[in-house]
Amino acid sequence: EVQLVESGGGLVQPGGSLRLSCAASGFTVSSNYMSWVRQAPGKGLEWVSVIYSGGSTYYADSVKGRFTISRDNSKNTLYLQMNSLRAEDTAVYYCASQPRRNAFDIWGQGTMVTVSS
Amino acid sequence: SYVLTQPPSVSVAPGKTARITCGGNNIGSKSVHWYQQKPGQAPVLVIYYDSDRPSGIPERFSGSNSGNTATLTISRVEAGDEADYYCQVWDSSSDHPNWVFGGGTKLTVL
């Protein structure tokens, strides 16, 4: 069964850091485009970052320079390192696989990140 | 950056047809994908590449895309279709690739 399971969310103070993980099963992370998408409380979906199968990475302007996407092929796991966190980064963070590249086919259950003092 | 516009809400009676629109500049030249999100759950892809359905999605869900408007159509609406629906495109007009979502439409089944 194809599955994504996120972890690592929690409460962090403004300016702090957090690393999210997304463990995949049923497919190979490194063979697909993989993204992080977030959803602020009561708001819509916002794409955050992508890592291509070839390793190239891209970021939304709102997180560029603060967030870093990466993967560990041996663990079949996707990561999102989040630094210099702000209140506006508070959201549920989903990882998603993109076998069709332009769409998000499989989503994890999400992990909540709250940035507050 | 590219902007997608959806109506905040659409209401429909059970058994009727719901149409949810997604507006964008010349969106007909792009591929549009649609997601269903029920409260407390992750989004689910229901239509990809304008009108294709992933396996497991009922035939009642269909999509079209032309000009400046893409449309998700849900026929014979059921209570279980009540959810938020988001359209999405891939945009390459800026200096980096960007996956853009519409603001979402809340479908209410009366």
C-alpha cells in the first residue's frame, strides 16, 4: 500500500527551528517529485517546496532562505528543515508525492506546526 | 504570480448537479487538477489533467477546462460529497516553478 506518514510537528517559539519528516512506503521517494504543502488554520492550501527526482529543489517565496527540503534515499524519507520560524508559518504541513509531476497524487495525514511564544 | 479564483461556496440539493468553477488567465492552456478535502482529513485528488479520474473516484466526478474557466462537475450529488474543493495548476511563468491552488470552494449539500 502506498502511504506517507509525517512526523515532527509541534509548538515552537518565533525564531526557532523544527524538522519535519515524511516516511514513505509502497513506492520510492527518490523516483518521484515530492512536495510539502501547508494549510493554515481555516485557510486554503499553499505549496511550500518541491524536490525533483534528479535532486533539484524549489521553494515558495514565503519560505525561501528559511526552509530546506531534502531526502534520505536509504530511509525512503522526505524532510523539511524549518528555520527562523514566524507566526505565519503556523499550519498543518502535508507531504505529497507527484508521480504525474504537476499534480499531488498521494498525501500524508499532515503534522501540525504552531509558532507561538 | 498566477492567480486562481474560486467561489467561496456552492450549495446543491441531493441528486442534483454541482458545478464548481476555477477562474484564471487563459487557464485553458494549463492542466487543472482538483482535490476534495473533508474536515480534519488530507486532500484527495479527484480529477487530474482537466478531466481524468484517479482509480477509485466515482464517474459522477468530471472536469472540463476552456478559455478562462475550469469546471468541476459532480453529478447526482450525495451527502458524502460535502467538502472543500480546490483547483490547482502548475505555473512556470516566474523564475521558479510554482504549484498554485485556488482559494477553495465549500460544497454544501442541502
